[in-house]
Amino acid sequence: MRDHRKLRVWVRASELSVYVYRATADLERGAEHYRLQLRRSVASIAATIAEGHAQSSGAQFCRYLAMSLGSVAESANHCGELRALSLLPGAKLDHIDSELAILQGMILRLRTWIKQKSRTSR
């Protein structure tokens, strides 16, 4: 089995998951829903990349990368809700939003590279 921990995109997604876990630890009472939803959606990015990397073909891996992009979008949505409700400091949300944008670009580039590689290897 291939080692997903060697993928820079997985490392970055995993680091963001740890950051989000710590950044949301102090959310006020009544905001548990938002804490759990953001933590789950961000954790899903790295988990889906890891699961896809274990697949047997580039096409399958690309499908999982597409799903991880969905988790990026979901996470960005939760950040918007937290911002609108002023439940998390703006600096923390800015960092999360910035990292999500970087991850989105990394995932898209990886997916494009895999698709191009599979076309040229035929």
C-alpha cells in the first residue's frame, strides 16, 4: 500500500485539522454544533485524500480528490457561519480560510497531474 503521509497535500490538510481542533476548543456553550461540524469537515479532507491514495487506479484517486474538494467547500461554509455569528475570532477564521484556499489549489493541481499522467501512459 502506498504511503499517503508522503503527500504534501495530505500533510497540509492534517495540520489544518489539528489547528481547527485547537482553535475551536474555546467555542462558547451552545456552539457545539458548529465546533463538531467544522472539525468533522476539515478532518474529512485529509481522511478522504488518504483513502483515495490507497485506491488501485488514478481514476479512483481522482474521484476521492473530488470528494475532498467537497469537504473543503463544506468547511468554508462552516467558517462563514462562524464568522457571521461572531463565534470564532476573525484571525483564526482568516487562517482557516487561507489554508482551505491553499488546499483547494493543491488538490486541483494534484488531480490535474494525475489525469494528465494517466493520459500519457496509455
